[in-house]
Amino acid sequence: MAHLRRMAAIVLISWLVLPLVPLAIWSFARGWTFPNLLPQNWTLQPWAFALSPQSGVLHSLGLTTGIALAATALSVLLGVPAGRALGQYKFRGKTLIELIILAPIIMPGIAVAMGLQSVFIGLHLNNTVTGVVLVHLIPTLPYMVLVMSGIFAAYDPQVEDQARSLGASPGQVFRHITLPAILPGIIVGAMFTFLVSWSQYILTLVIGGGRVQTLPLLLFQFATSGRNDITGAIGMIYILPGVLILILTARHLTGRSSAITGFGQ
């Protein structure tokens, strides 16, 4: 069994890493022509340019990180109570609400962006970082709500009632009972929302109007200009947060909490 798990891990890592190998090679190549299996000349110039102030990569990296963190924080604040309502309560129209929440994921991104553009113009939020953060909630919030609704569907609220009957205040109940139970779900949901916001291109371009220069926009500019070497360097920087987040949060993907259903068994 351990051998099978090890093989599965190797296959999964290979599946994730192998497509990135050409990108990494390009980031150190001074030209790479067919039929050469590897570049004939190697250089650090693409990385030197990508990390220099004139490239704008570092500024776009900080801006993209800030937008993704802000969108994630708002998704958590809105998604946790919404997930609890959908996961623990039955009410009229619940199916319709779930469909509305899923709609931004199902619908094409360009259709959503064009439909929202006039609204954001009317609110004077177009071409602003605030507007980009808010529009990123459209694709990120559904992931948080869906994850938290699954967590709360298996959550036993009687644990909270027992704590309150023993004299715990609402704040103490949340801090010592609810939060530890739902924290793995919040972490996983935040991971998804951060990565979805981080990778947004169309919504950022339409609402940001090209003035909010995030890393996906900058990467696309160099990719379409034919600079494969610089594109490779920026691409490696672009995927780094996703790899780090996956490593740091992997242990929470299978975590369980004592306040989930079956507490005390």
C-alpha cells in the first residue's frame, strides 16, 4: 500500500512539474532552436531583467499579491457565514441560491466581465485597484462558500450549545469551539480563492482597464511579444506562490477536527 501511495505521489509530481521544465529552461536560454534538445547558449540575462525595476515585474508581483490577499480576506468574511447558512439550514429557495453562487464559475469569464463593466463604470470603480479587488470576488467567493458549506454540513452545532450552557460567551464559543473546527476549511478555501484571484486575467483587464498591471497581464504582454526567455523567467515567478501555498497548506487538506460530527466518540 505504501508503495502504491509513493508511486501515485511520483506520478502526481511528474504531472505537475514536467510541463514547467521547458519554461524553466527558456528562462536561462539565449535562444533555443529546433532540433536542439537543449539551448546552445545559457544566460542569466532574462532573470536579471525580470528582477530589475525597469521590467515592472516586482511592482506587478506586489500588486497582484495585495489584490489576491484582499480578495481572499473579503471572501473569508463573506463566505464563512454564507457557508454556514447553506450547510446547516434548510430554507425555501436554497437551491436557487446555490445555483446563483455557482453561476460565475459556470458562465464564461468574458461574459461576466463585459456585463459588470458598465456597473463598475457607473460606480467609478473602473481602472482602480478597489474595483479589481471587488470584481475578483465574483470568481473567488463561490469557492469559499462551497468549501465552507461542506465543512458546516458535517459540523455539530450542539458542541456550541454545550459550551454556552457552561457559561461561555459568544466570543469564547467562536474562538475555542467554532474556529478550531472550521479552520482547516477556511485555510483550504482561502488557498483556492487566493490562487483564483492570483490568476485572473480577463476580469482584471476589463475592470482595471490596463492601468492595474498585475502579473498575469505583464506575463501575457511578454508572451505575445515573442520574448520567450523573459516570459520563462516571469512565468517561474508567477507560479511560485501557488507552489508555496500548496506546500504550506497540504497538511490541512486531510485534517479533521474534534468539533465535526462525531465529537467525543
